[in-house]
Amino acid sequence: MKKYLIVGLGNIGEKYENTRHNIGFKVLDNFAKEEGLTFETQKLGDIATYKLKGRTFILLKPNTYMNLSGKAVLYWLNKENIPLENLLVITDDLNLPFGSIRLKTKGSDGGHNGLKDIQDKLNTTNYNRFRFGISDAFNKGKQIDYVLGEWTDEENENLNERLQKSIELIKSFALAGVNNTMNAYNGK
């Protein structure tokens, strides 16, 4: 059975729960809710397991805080003996319009501290990342307030449909492969 590590990036704690920066957690929480899964706190994160068509999805929400996410990713890749190409990291992206999704097989951290730590711990930039657009609708110098801010009413209205599309992308990643998934979902 093929295994996949699906990592949603975010910060633990109630005050971060509905922030833009926690979209990785929000995507995985919605996935778990849709499939009737329960997260259990284990070493370095909360874990839920889902099986579909001969594949096992290990959903991970690191409890190391965003900037130290690499430690949890490396631990679970090794513990579950998951190859790097079966890793998918879900993160927010300021450079994409709200709700747009982009799957990439490699790239820079783009100034994202969670991705920077993962890159450092894995010693490579060649891992799959699913970037969820949160837009850059903030004034100069207000980036931290914006990413740690809560969704607007308008964003919240559109979030459920975007979360549903995100769940489809995750399943496609494991079932159809990264290239087919990029063709089907990037920019959608």
C-alpha cells in the first residue's frame, strides 16, 4: 500500500485557528470532517489516517509552530518510511489571489518560514507543495498582521468551495499523480 504524508502548516492554539496563515490546518480539518476522521495528538503533531483505493494518507498538523515545521515533517517521513515524492505540504501564499491553488514539485520558500524550515530539515527544495492563495491585500509593513489576521466576511463566504477543491486536489495527488493533478487544478 502506497503511503502519502499530507502536511498542513499552521500554528497551534485557539488564537490562530481562523487566521489566513493556518489554511493548511483548515484544509486538513475539513478533509477529516468530510471523511469522518479524528486527529490524535502524537509525537510532534496531530495525526489522522485515511485509506482510499490502496493508498494511505497520513494527515499531519505539526504542533511545533509554523517556523519549526521541518522537524515534524522529517520525523513522520522517516517513521512511516514515506518517500519524499509522496510528501505534500499545504501552505498559505501571499503571491496568489485569494482561493487560487497551485501545486508545485519544487521551488523556493518564498519568504515563508515554515517552508524555509522544511527545506532546511529535508536539505532540499524538491518536495511537493500546495500553495493556497490568501492574496496580498495589506498595506506596506502590515504583512504579519495580515497573515495572522482572520478571514474577511467575503473570504469566508467563498472558503467552503475552495476547501472542497483543496480536498479534491489532495486525493488527486495520491490517485492521479502530481503532474496530472497540476494540470487539472493549478489556477482553478
